[in-house]
Amino acid sequence: MATVYLNGEFLPPEQARVPVSDRGFVFGDGVYEVIPAYGGHLFRLEQHLARLRRSLGEIRLADPLSATHWRALLQDLVARNGGGDQSVYVQVTRGAAPRDHAFPKETQPTVYAASSPLKPLPADLAQHGVAVITLDDIRWQRCDIKAIALLSNILLRQRAIDAGAVEAVLIRDGVITEGAASNVFIVRGGVLVTPAKGPFLLPGVTRDLILELAVANGVPIEEASFTAGALRHADEVWLTSSTREILPVTRVDQQPVGEGKPGPLWQRMMALYQAYKQQVRERGEDVAI
């Protein structure tokens, strides 16, 4: 039976309850993280907790737990749910209070965590890759906060699904920002390019790891803006996220990317990424690159 954590207790999901006045439910007033675990070991936990603290700070909510407490709690949760490869979801809201847009003066944040088996990547990924469509970025001005209010992302992603694609790649003021639930990379002339961090995209933990691995292995990188035209004419296009790792994009708006199959740099980077994951499995902690 699955186990979740809620406000100091481990319990079955059907017994987890929050008040209907919780500001996460009423306003979407909260933030979240998604952390993979491989072989029962939390992956890049320090970086995920740093991003959680940053998101909390940006919405003016104190982190309810110390890093040590978070680590112990989440490791316990993964173990209670059988170890192995899991996706861990963490959510912190401002808590229950009478409905008012202003911050409540006294309230306890709601802390929730759950985990589930990590879905394997598509079996034919290396042969066929995935398709995306481009859409206008209709989201708010602070996409760097990992907020739980995701309606615009949901609508964009669903338009991609309806079009037979796996993701919507978003365009704001003529340049690519990110996917509805992913970061975007292109390869052009042997250089790996991804948009620089800023308010219009989430600072992805997997994004940063890809850049670290690239630098350590002699792959030229550039953090810079690029247009939808550059995306469509790139040699390779990738999507990255914590649970989907590195997806090779072979079709953009129904047109082939490069030769229409996953490219050589994706093959190389995917091998480097899997080797890093294996070290984490074997050592039980993140390792230096």
C-alpha cells in the first residue's frame, strides 16, 4: 500500500486530508518540487531543495523544514514505498486560513509529499524521438517560481497532446522560453545551446546537470536566446526534465529536425547521463562530475 507524508505524519493516501480553506486549494498559493530517486537514492537532492527554498522565498514563505529534515523525510518516504526508481512529489502551501487575497497573519504551512514508481522512457526513444509543437507563451511573468498554479501549462500541454505531440515549446516575444513542462536545448554547429535563466523559464535541475556534463566532457555550450526559426532549423532539439531526462525531438510542428532521427550529440549526452545515474545507484549519493 502506498504511503504519503502530510504535516508530520506518514499515512495512506486515502486518509490524507487538508481543509477546504487551504490556500493551495483556494488560490494555488504554494510551490512544489519533483525529485527522481534511482535505486532508492534521491537524485540531485541538494539542488532540488535549493530550488524549493528559492521558490518559497520568492512567494515570501519560510521553508518549514531544514535540509537535514527534508532529506530524512524524503528518504523515509521512498523506503516506505518500496525503494527502487521513484518520482517524489513535494508541495508546500501557505496553509489554511479564511479566504482573503492578503497573506494571513498566523498560519501553519501545509507540507505534503508523495512518491510513485518512475515511468520508464519510451522503448523506441533512440529510434524515433518525439514530436513537439510551438505555441505562444501565455503564462505569467514569474515562470522561474515552481508554483502549483499550472492551469496555463496544462492548457498548453493539452493542445500539444491533441495535436499528437508530447510537448508544447513556448514562444514569447519571438524567442523560445521553454516547454510547458520542460527545458529546451538545440544543437547547432556542434554547440549545445539553451536559453539563459530568467523570469520566463524554470531553472531546471536536469538542465543544469546537462550543462555540467557537457562542460566536463568537452562539449561547447552557450546559454543564449534563440528564435522559433532557429529551433526548426537546428541540427538537434532536446527536451529535459527530472522525470523524462533527455528527450530527443525529431519533429517540430510536423516538420523533421535534422535528419528526422535522434542525433549523435543526444546519443553521447544520454550515455553520459545514464553513466552518472549509475554512479548514484552504486554509491547512494550524488557524485562529482
